[in-house]
Amino acid sequence: MTQAGNDGSGRLRVLLVQECPAARDVDANVERISTLLGRHPDCEIAVFPELFVTGYQTDRPAELALGAEAAAVSAIRRACAECETAFVGGYLERGADERIYNSMLVVDAGGEIAGNYRKTHLFDVESAAFDAGEKLACIDVASRRLGPLICFDMEIAEVARTLAFQRPDVFVVIAANMAPFHDDHLVASRARALDNRTPLIYVNRVGSESGFDFTGGSRVVDPNGRVVAELGHGQRVATVDVVLRRDPPAEVDYLRHLRPELYWGHNGPS
């Protein structure tokens, strides 16, 4: 599937991977990543769900956590270089401080690590299993600026707003969103795109793991909050041409109309 957008603006050809990873089988998941990159050489960037590399595991996560020099990370980097395709996907990260993070790895088309984002807003049982990230920053890859979010981050409006001030070309959200929260993410993805007049790529997984049923619903949302591509609820891989951010009309450019002096985050709660 290819979804075209408005004429006259930059585009990014994206592979959306809505699949179920193999639980606790890093090698199998890395092999699947390499296979899909090889099958879609026309894509500039491939986006995989939250914790795809390791599976969605909150039980004994340290056994699966990967450092930057891990063999699995090196294998993903080689696949990106061989296919000349960038990678975005989730994994359990072992930081230099030995803490475990729910992270997004971004590798460029040359096989270099372009960035790493640690989920800042952990959901429910994740808070006991992982450490939260402490930084919100865009990542430059494929000559584009990505605004990275992981799952529950998208439900916190301030996360996307903070990234929006860094002028990303597109938000990229990877998720392991489970029942019964499908509609929460449908609303949140449309709202975050509209709030910031920035297109949004949302890739969620399917299948069952760790007692959860994951809902799929991967989609692309345009800067007006309209869903322009949607993958449904089953296992599916799709190529989508995403129209990137351009300056919106001044009257609906919400960042221009903010009045910081009114908001509790600047003056303290009343």
C-alpha cells in the first residue's frame, strides 16, 4: 500500500511493520528485521513496534537487555547498511549505569546509530520493571528530523508539545498498546498531530504476550488530525509515503498562539 499526500511538500517512504515478535527470542526477531529490510529496498526507513527486538517482557528484563555493543544491535546495523534503509524499533536497553530502559533504537541507512530514546512515561507494571528516560529530544535520520515517542508517551500531550518546539518533520510513535486501550491511542494520535500541526507515524504490535492482547491499529495521521493510512488489527506490513511537516497557515499554527504566562507550568500551579 502506498498513500500519497498533498502535492508540493517533502515525503518519506516508510515501512510500517505491524507484527508480533517472538517472546524472549532476540535472534529470531533480529532475523525478521533483516528479512523485512531486504524485501523493501525502496523504503527510506522501517518502523517496528515497541520492544520488538526483545519482546514485551517485564519479567526478568535484565536477561534480555542489550547494550550498544550487543551482537543483536550490530546485526541490525549491518542489515541497515546492506539494505541502505534506516531502522526505528523498540528494545530493552541496558544502560552504561546497568539500569534497564524501554528504548527506541534509531539506525541510519549507513548502519550508524543515529539516536536512542528512552521511554519517559512508563505505563502501569512497566514502572516496576524499567527505569524512565530523562530526556525529550528529536533525532535526525534520513535527512529528516523525527520526534520520538513510545506508547504511553503519546497520551501525555506535553511530550509531543515539547518535541514540537524542536520542529520535527514527523512524530514517530512505536507502541505495544493492548486491549482495551485501542481507542485511547486512536484519539491521542490524531490529537497530537493536530495539536502540533505535525504528521504522525504510529506503529503498534499485534498478538499476545505477557498476559496482554495487543491491538494493532498502526496508522499515519496528517497535520490536520486525519488518518490517511491504517493497517487494521491483524499482522500486516505496509509501505506508506508520508507527507512531512510544512508550515501551517498562521491562524492555526498553535505554537505561535501559545501564551506561556497563563500556564501553570511556567508560573507554578495555583
